[in-house]
Amino acid sequence: MHARWALPLAVITALPLGCRAERRVEQIAEATPPPAPGPLDVPPSAREAVSLQEGFAPIVSRVSAAVVNVSSVRFVRPPTPERVPFFSNPFFREFFGMGGDGRDGQGGQEGQAPGPLVQREQSLGSGVIVSREGHVITNAHVVEGAREVRVAVPGRQEMKATVVGVDPKTDVAVLKLAGGEFAFAPFGDSDAARVGDFALAIGNPFGIGQTVTQGIISAVGRGNMGIVDYEDFLQTDAAINPGNSGGALINMAGELIGINTAILTRGAQGNQGIGFAVPSKLARAVMEQIMEHGRVIRGALGVAIQDVSPGLAEALGLPPDTRGAVVSDVSEGSAADKAGLRRGDVIVALRGEHLADGRDLRMRIAETKPGTRVELRVLRDGRSLELAATLDELPEPKAEAPTPAPAPTGALGIEIAALSDDLRRRFEIPGDVKGALVVGLSPGSPAARAGLGPGDVILEVNRKPVTAPEQLKQEIDATDKRPVLLLAWREGRTRFVLVER
């Protein structure tokens, strides 16, 4: 069974006047918030106040005034294939049998007033006031693209909020409230959180009103979950449900150690005891950059990287216990290119500190200011090298197109074709890319499980250049049942793909 991710965001959608409603809108009664402390009652340390008799009430009473309900309104078009870049390609539309009335893909934001085929969408989430002046941290997916954002503060009337900035790469957004001084939650040291520590989650699940749940820190430093680009999550079993997005995860000192973000559902609609929070250290750093620059400025090395798995280490001729990041591509003219990094290098240390994996390298580089010179320790063909790179600034990313898998079969469950001029035009493949084109995959096949998709170009097999589909098939057949190491091109980047049978 595949794991499914859910961002705990409650959404209510209404259609414009004259359109037939296709969804049932549930009426949820508003809960009356508890009496709030005065606007200057900053939560002090409450660790000594926790007892079996009073439970966590002393902590909650101090922090709850800083946890707010966030609602946003945006206008969106229903999804159609024409609005998805992948399906705008006539070849793919014909390949997958998409007609003009198909409804596959994902719709984007519509910036104009609603008219025919435009829906009004209202989202409900949570947020945390983190400054006396009324700065609020919430999740980017709660407010991104919103036409209007309103915040309900305990003990006050609902008020309009200004979106200061949004960072989808960490799912963090910063809002600003007007109207005087506010009670706020102090930042705690999320690096000090230990597995087994008590934790409280405060938010507004399902829009029913402020709710507190209790649990422990289940894990720290969770990454590679596929939720956002930069992941260093605190995992907790404190119940997190739809509407908790952007709410507070606090420790026993009444300090903010995380912003609740996502839950693992496995097909369920609510809490399964596995929730994730952006650590307060990361959320605070993002907030400070947004407040200073209006956006987050990150360092960039200019490489595509992968973790060193035991299988990949063996295929690259490395010891099985090697840890670090494999360089699968180097951008021309980038900091990495100028430093002399090559495809196939393994970066094992940054600034003299060993790297655990590719995520570790990504996080450290992103946190470093552009223009900074960094030392890298690299393994190349069995030798250890010391290189130095001056970091660039990470550019704004391009939207990625979805890659559904078709049905044709072949070696490893893959259908390949020679790169003709017509296929290059259809798939927008440059003339200098040489190899075999993936045109189909069998669902659940080894190649599909490894992450290959239609439109990928296989450049190498077992470190040998691919010149024709026949050569690729011969090399794969020669490996018997052993794993096959491929180098694949996709949308201007290359990466290693280990296909295990």
C-alpha cells in the first residue's frame, strides 16, 4: 500500500451564481474561544507548572491566545488538460486518449473575477502570532494565491491580514495583522527537541474552533518525504487533522518548536498518529528573510544530487558504507562547474563536516548566503579531492509537468524508441542529447518503480553511452537479474536511476 500525504487544510468550495453546486457544503458551528489573556501577556516558561493534577492547562492557557484561525479566499478554474503543460503536447494527448472535454491534470490560480467555469474556493487553516507587532506564521498552502486573508484572534474580532511573503519550498508564509499589540508565542529551540519529549499541537481542525492535542516527538530531522523541497521535519503523534495547517507545536516550556504542516494518511481522511511540523528554527529563518527581502534568498551549488544508496555505491565502485551525495548533473557555468565538480562525483563533506545524505547537502547549501566560498570533499574514481566553490543565488524554479505512465511493455517494463527529428520536436529534446527515448512504461514495472517516465532519454546504461535502443536492450539483457544503472535526461537535467529487478 502506498503512503499518501495530506496537507491538513480544510477547504470549502462554492460555485458562482447560476452554476449547479456539485459539492455538499457542511455547516460547521463556530466554537467560542476561551477567554484570552491581555495583549501583552507574553507566555513565560511553564515547565515547572506541569503536573498530574493540572495536566498541560498552564501551558495551554498561556499559549492559546497566540494561535489563530486563518481563512483565505481565492478564485480558481476547474482543471482541464489544456491548462496542464504536459497535455498541451498533441503527441501526449493522442497517446493517452485525451479529448477536448477531459478533466485530468491540475488547475492553476485564476487572477480575475469569477465568471463561467470559475469557482470560489475558501480555505481554513491555523496560524501562530510570533511577535508583539502581529506577525503571524502559517503554511504557504493555506494562503498562497489568496485574494483575501482573514484571521480570527482569540478574544478579538476577525480582522484582515496582509500577506508579507510566501515560501512554497518550505511551506511557510508570513502574515501581518494591524491593530495594536498582540500576545505571541515565543520561539523555542527546535534543535533541542528529543525523540520522546512531550509536545502539544494547537490549531483549528475542521474549522470547529481552537483544539489542543497531546503527544510526543516521534522523530527529528525527517526528510525525503516528498512534501516540500526543503524538509527537516519534526514528527509527532499529537493528532493533526484538516484545518491544523499552520498551527503551533509547542514544548513543555510553552515555546514554539514547530509549525504543523502535513499528515501521513494512507487513504484515511484524518489523523493516523504521524504528523509533521516545520521546525521553528527553519520557520524563523524563513520569516526573517521574508521580512527583510520579501522572499527567501538561498545559496546554490548548481548540481543535481542523489543519496548514496548501497546499490548505487556498489554500481559506482564505492564502499557500501559511503555516505553523502552523488552528483548526477552539473549546470554549465554554475558554481559547481567552476569548482571542477563532475557527474559521478560523490560529495562526502562540506566545510569539513561529514554529510549524511543528499538532503543534508541541500539544506546546508540553501542556508548559506550566495557569494560564500565553501570547501567540498569529493570522492572521484577512488580518490579523495578537496574542491572549493563560491555559491550562486538559487533562481526561481520552473513548474514541473506531471508524468503519467502509459501501458506499453518491453525490457524492464519499458518501451523505448530511437530519437527521430519528429520525436525531438514533440518532446522538446535538444539536438545535442543522444540516447534512447522512453515512450511507455508498464504500471508497477521495475522501471516505473525506479521513477522513469515517458519523455525521459536514457543516455547511459551501466556507465556506457547509449547510441540506439538495440544497444540498450542488449546491455540490459547481459546483466541477467542484476540491478541496471541508467543515466537519464529529463527537462534539461540528468540523473542516475538504479533499476532493480
